Amino acid sequence: MKRKKVIILTLSVLAVVAILWVIFGRKSQSTNYIIETATATRGDVSEAVTATGTIEPVTKVDVGTQVSGIIDKLYADYNSVVTKGQLIAEMDKVTLQSELTSQQATYDGAKAEYEYQEKNYLRNKALHEKQLISDTEFEESTYNYAKAKSAYESSEANLAKAKRNLAYATITSPIDGVVISRAVEEGQTVAAGFETPTLFTIAADLTQMQVIADVDEADIGGVKEGQRVEFTVDAYPNDTFEGTVTQVRLEATEESNVVTYEVVISAHNPDLKLKPGLTANVTIFIAERRNVVNIPVKALRFVPDPPSGEAPATGQMPPQEAPANDSLKIIWVQENNTWTPRKVKVGMDNSVNVEICSGLNEGEVVAIDRKSNAGLPAAQASGNKEESPFMPKPPGKKK
């Protein structure tokens, strides 16, 4: 029985020792940390929206034909530079020429008949006014005249159509530009039915391109005309191209329950590196601050933890709640070997860096994080064991 009491007492002592070690040992370990810092620098702070898009010519025209037939000759090919009115293709004209000849003959006959019936009508009209012919004869001449006139006008329209169809067999470029697509070969038959067949696609000016970017509905609210854009293409991974938002289209596109809006971005292409159809990785800068003092946004969230575990002296640490003015924030700035809290006025942030409007100068060092120094050499770790740089120093003690 006595031996049992001794064992219980021993276990109790060991438990107390373990509890004290947990409380004070861990507390001591918690004092071992180092301060991660950053230097206030001057640069750009920007907020951007990313998207993907396709490179396209600003003006692109599909050249087709309105008549059916066989492609007789091609005078342009891929990458051909063409001018407005230049002959680029011809269709077989035999059938169209025969149609024109037939319509011309019909027209000539209708015209002769019309002229004869017109003279006959005028002559009978004069006789009828003098009551030298009956009403029946005059009405018959009037009828024949009206019928001949109708046939003449119809044949005139058919002749004009035949001439137009023959002209359509000669295909010319509607604009100055470059042929980027050719869809037919010589000898191929094309049928102009419900849809006009496309023979060529001509881009007006490849030195001026545009990017059609698909922007997510969550980001489209910040995109406006005139905003600066940077984009890259896989063909030139080391080059960054610049552009400007010229149009935000209102029509939404839904695909796989994802709603996007098309944004048109103009881009200069003097070197002709940008080719139609390339995929562009787009960054649209919806807000920018140029050449401003900035620090990592982590500095605004930094709160020191005194190594002693005790509350700091009054006035040495600011309250953790935000100041009344949302643009005023508290950061910790290094002055000599100590850290002091300072209120600064902040501007735009992009979740990485934040603009400092006032209260901090370029080159000053701020605290952004606290890291454990476990595993560091003893000489380096001991620097943070004895006291906290955030605690007040006794009078006369060196900082």
C-alpha cells in the first residue's frame, strides 16, 4: 500500500513537470523568430484582368461570286498583295455569253414590236379623236401597244441581268489588301444557290490588327474603352505586344455555363509578326498608378508578437483594429535597430503591392512577416531570444 502511494506521488510530480515544460518551454520557444522585411520602392502598381483572344485583321472581306459556273482562271494566290479593282479570277463565260446573246435578240424583237405598236396606237388615237375609226379598233390598238410595251420593258430588264451576270464572271478585289485565304482551284465548279460561295478572303491592312478577347462576366465590369492592354502570343514568347481597348461588345456568349463578353483590342503590327488566327494571352489594365512608392500588401497585415509573451507597453503598439479612415493604415517601420509603428495613407493595391500616398519614403524598411528561427545557427537565433525589438527600451540603453 505504501509502495502504491509512492508510485502515485511520483507520477503526479512527473505530470506537473510536464505541464510546466509545456507552458514555459513552448513559451520560450515561441520567442525564437526573425522578422522578414521589405524596402519601399518606387514603381508601378496596377490592377489587371486576364483573358484569351484571337488575332484578327481589322477589315476582312470574303470575295465570292453571284453566278454559278466553272472557275476558268485564277490571278491571285495566298499572300498576294492586291489593289481595289484588280482582276483576281475569271469564270467560264461561254454559257453566260450565250445567255446574253439570247436576251439581246429577245430585246431587239420586243423593241421593234413596241415601236410599231406605239406608232399604230398614236395613229389610231388621232383617227379616233376625229371619229374616223370605231371604239373597238382604238381599244385593240391600245391593248396591243400596252402589251408590246410590257414585253419590251421585261426584255430590257432580262438583258440588263444577263449583262450583269456576265460581268460577275470577272471577279475583282473590292479593297486594297492581302489575300489570306483561297478556297477554289482552276476548273472547280461553284454553285451560287442560297449561299454565295467564297473564293478569296482579303485582309485590308495587316499592319493594323485587332484582338477579339473573351472576358469573363465577373471581370467585364472594370473593362472600359481606352484602357491599356498587353498581350503575348505563343509564336513569340519573348515579345510583349501592346494595344488599346476600342470596343466592349454587349452581346454575351454562353458556353458550358460560362458567360463571356467580347472585347475588341486594337494593336499595331509594323513588323507583321502578328498573324491572323494566333491565340493571344491578354492582360487588360483596368487601373494603374505610375511611378509611386509602394510596399508589399503583407505589411498592412503585420502585427508583432513580443517574445516575452507579455503585452507591450502602452503606446508601443497601435490597436489592431483599423483606423477610422479606411485609407489610413498602420505599418511597422525600421528605425535604426528598433521597429516603430507608423500611420500611412494608402492608395490602390493589387493584392500584391499597395501604393503609399504619404507617411513613408522610398528606401525605408518595413516589416511584412514573422518567421520561426528554428534550425538557424545558435548565434543567429540568440539575437531574438533575449528581448523583442518591438518592446520599449530602458532609458540610456543603446538601440
